[in-house]
Amino acid sequence: MRNCEKNTKPLLPSPPSCGGFFDPDSKRPLLAKLEEEIAKPDFWNDQERAQVALKTRSRLQSSIQKAEQFRREVEDAGVLLEFAADDEGSLAELKALLDRFEGELKEAQTEMLLSGPNDARNAIVTINAGAGGTDAQDWAGMLLRMYLRWCERHGFKIELVDEQPGKEAGIKSATFTASGEYAYGLLSAEAGVHRLVRLSPFNAGSSRETSFASVFVYPEVADDVEIEIQDKDLRVDTYRSSGAGGQHVNVTDSAVRITHLASGIVVTCQNQRSQHQNRYVAMKILKAKLYEMEMEKKRAEANQLEESKRDISFGSQIRNYVLHPYRLAKDVRTKFETSDVEGVLDGDLDEFIKQYLLIKSGAKPEQSL
């Protein structure tokens, strides 16, 4: 990693998260200044900076609009409250407004906690089965479904980059990208080891089994971030894709595996239509992982990644999911828990993510739902 560290050049400014929605007056001057820059004739001379500026403008506009929406809803609630005592229709409308407002407020509060330099970026997520054999591979597949469901709920664009099927069930590993605002900031709360306790469907006695899987989350970096990766430090292998179906699967050696010899990082991609495209995506993921390693060295909380890289086994998990003898999902870091394990496994992760962001910011998290 010395070469990577030495040759890592300063990055372009990350799209700012713009803080919370409750200070529109401070954002309007920033938006006006940005509009002036966008209107300049030479704005598109630097394509990457232009894209960053447009994303920042969109985020500022969204923030201001949301604040104005909240103000209108508070005013509407005040009017409805005046009539609610004597009008059942107004009372029902007020309750519906407050329920909607509560949900919008929770979402806004979560985004207020995202202020890191990479929080607004897209995310690259890798899931690996750990100790537990077939049960662990099935568990890794369940986690993949859980995160894909969560991404769908939040409107993130998903691309499954690589998937290594398990021998009997589930997956050995999988990597996908989630594209959308704050994808990395939100999903980074899930990095670590996840532990499942249940009656195994894979043995005759249906004994209680404990399975583990790890989740790694990286921010997607821009194409022009110059991290020098020398050819002599790479071993590139090609092989036939192992996915199900498709005219390009198992026909040509289009899948790509890249090993970065200096760091030991291995990246695979097999879901694109050509070897060239698979190599491009694999190199992008490798760059993201090298970037994350270098940024990790510079962060004050240098042990965060090491915590997520502990052995995928007993005592190293960040969250427990218990399906037998009782039902409970509990986060080890925040102590937040819920008995609705089925809902969690179906992608209902917002409260877990919010509680992690709260404790990361120094606030006191809640402990149960």
C-alpha cells in the first residue's frame, strides 16, 4: 500500500451533505452563488467539478424545499387544530397530517446526522459468508436480500456486480452498488459482522445453529481520483461467469478477478456483458477499496474499519438476529433492539441505521422499539 499512499492525490471536493433541513436562510445565499457559477460560459470545461456542482445545487434545492414544506405543514396543523375540537373531519385530517409529518421528520433527522466527506456518495457493498457452513451461506443470501429490499424502499439504483453461489443454498459472497443520495452514509452503519441464531433447515434434526456473515461498505470514488495502481501490482484472471441464465453466461471467459498484490485485495466482477466492462467495474471497486484504506489511515477513529474486519465468528458481531428460542434483533453497538425480526430481514433497517448515526454523532440512542 505504500505506492497507493504515496501517489494518492488530493480529491475533488466531495458533494457536501448540506446539513439538516431546518436552516434554509443560510442555504439560499449558497444556492445563489452556485447558480452564478453554473451560469458561467466555462462551467462545463471541468466535467467532474460541474457534476459535483449540479449535485450540490440539487441537494441545496431539496433542503430548502423540504424546510418550506415543513413550515407549511406546521401552519396547516395549527389551522386544523383550531377546528378539531368541533369538527371530526378536521380532527381526522389533523391526525393524518401529524402521522405523515412524523415520518418526514424522522427521515430529515437521519439525514442531518450525515456530515462526513463521503456520506453523500454512492456505496459499494460486499457480503461474505463466515463460520457456519451451508447455514452461513444461506444467511449471507438472506442479508443480500435484506439490503436489496432496503435499497428498493429508498429508491436507490442497485447493480449486482458479483455473486458467488453457495454449494447448497445462499451465497459465498456478493458485491453490489447502491446509487443515490447518502447511500454510503446510510449503509456504512451496516459494516461489520452479523450473527443469526435459528433452527437449521439444513440438517435432519433441525438443531439450533449460529451463523455469521460480514458486510463491508465502501464509498464509490470519482473516475478521475488519481490513485496510481501499477500493472506489476495486479494479477488479472478471467473465467466463465457462474450466474444463472443469460446468453453471455458460461459461454466466454468474460468474468474478471483482479488481485492487488501489494494489499492482498481481491475483486471479482462477472455480471457485465463483456470482459472489458467487467474489468472496468472491478477496477472501480478496487480503487474504492484502496481509497477507503488510505482515508482510514487519516481518520481520527482509526479503529472503525478494524472493528468490521474482525474474525467472522463468535464475539465479533455488531448485530444479533435471533429466530429461536425467541425473536429479537439487537445491535451490539447501540443496544437498540426490536422483536420484529421478520420486518428487519425484509429491509426495515431505518431505526438501526438512525440509532448508529446518533451514537456516532455523540447523541444518546434509543434502546428498543
